[in-house]
Amino acid sequence: MTYGADFVDIYETVYQARGKDWVREAEAVVALVRERYPHAGSLLDVACGTGAHLETFAELVGDVEGVELSEPMLRRAWDRFPSRVHRGDMRNFRLPRRFDAVTCLFHAIGYVESREELRAAIQAMADHLVPGGVLVVEPWWFPENFLDGYLAADSGHIEGSAIARVSHTSSQGRHSRLESRYLIARAEGIREVTQVHELMLFTRDEYLQAFDEAGCPATYSAEGINGRGIFVGVKGSSTETQALRQGEGEPS
């Protein structure tokens, strides 16, 4: 799935109105990275979207790049970082360098379509890490906590816009569907935008196995950066990670 130009036009405004804070999230991610790699000075953000996280990553880390597949998103990211965001698919991208940290946030990993593609994506990310580098992945829901038929409604004001959103979730096996409809009121009038997200539901063990197979064993925190969970792997750190999994380093 790629984002359409009509939604990209309102993407950041919509999520800011719902309380999303890209600066705080990026700061939290950098803190996770530096707990494991204190002197991290380079970072690659995979599925970087419009580059909103990259702005703060650049301030905190310095040397940053991004990868994005959606053409409308890519054009917005190029406005921020003209030469540092690359067109690429998380499942098979190849860049000519490695980084101290690689991130994949805002549940973008859920857009892969099978366990094989999940493993390919995690492998591609791990391949772009230096030894000891840190991989941070924010997952989509696990099968056991996805709410089929969940209804949501919210509204807010930001930057001269009033935004109302309703959404509905459904699932069939491991496939989940989130349909959201937005009403955006501005001085020039009201417009409606519909966005449909189709994402795969992988188990926690399937994520952990993908990290293991990529040579980047991970631990999982249920809290994460938004209360929705996060995986943090370190390339080549199997002994340390096993100790964390068996102790207090991995919340149940």
C-alpha cells in the first residue's frame, strides 16, 4: 500500500491533531539507541514517510538518511532532505553504506505481506548496520490484541484546520484492514479524504525470529514509545540478548 497524494497533503496535520508528536518519538528512539550504542552518529530511517522523524534525528544524531517507497511521501521528504532520502522498498533496498542505527517506525513493518517478506525486510535493515549497530522496529498489532470491528471517532484543531476522523477495523486471518475517513475544514471549505490501510498481523515470536535470523537478536518492550510496543535489536549481540530475554530486560 502507498499513500495517495490527497492524503499526504494532510498527513502530518491529521496526526498532529490526534496527538502524534514526531519530536518526542524521535527523542525516545535515539535514547533507546544510545543505551546500546552510546556514540551512535549515523541513522537510517526506513519507511521514513514525509521525513518528520528525520528532522529530529538529524538534530540529535547528525548523519541521517531515509528510505521511502510511496512516491507522494518521497516528494515531501525530498523537500526536507533533497539528497538524503532514497526511493526503496524495505524488503529489498540496498544502499552503499552502513549505519550505527536503523529504524522502522509508525507500524510501517505491517505493510509487508507474509512472514517471508517480514524476514526479508528485517534482513535488509540489519544488513545496513555496522557491527553492534541498533535496529528499532515499531510493530503493528499482534493477532491476539487486534480488535476486529473496532470503531473510533475523534476530532481536533491544528494550524487553522478542524479535523474529524472515524475509523473501522476488520480482519480475515492474518490480514487486517483499517479504514479511516477524514473531514478537514479550513477557511476555504471542507474536504473529505478516505484512507485504507491493509497490514499483516505477525506474532511477537515471528518478529523475534526474524531478528534472530538476521543476526540482530532483539528484545521487546510492551510500552515502546507510544504504549504500542517496540523491538530493539543489536547486531551480533546474541549472548547479551538471551540474558535479557531470560531476565528483566524483556517485559512479558
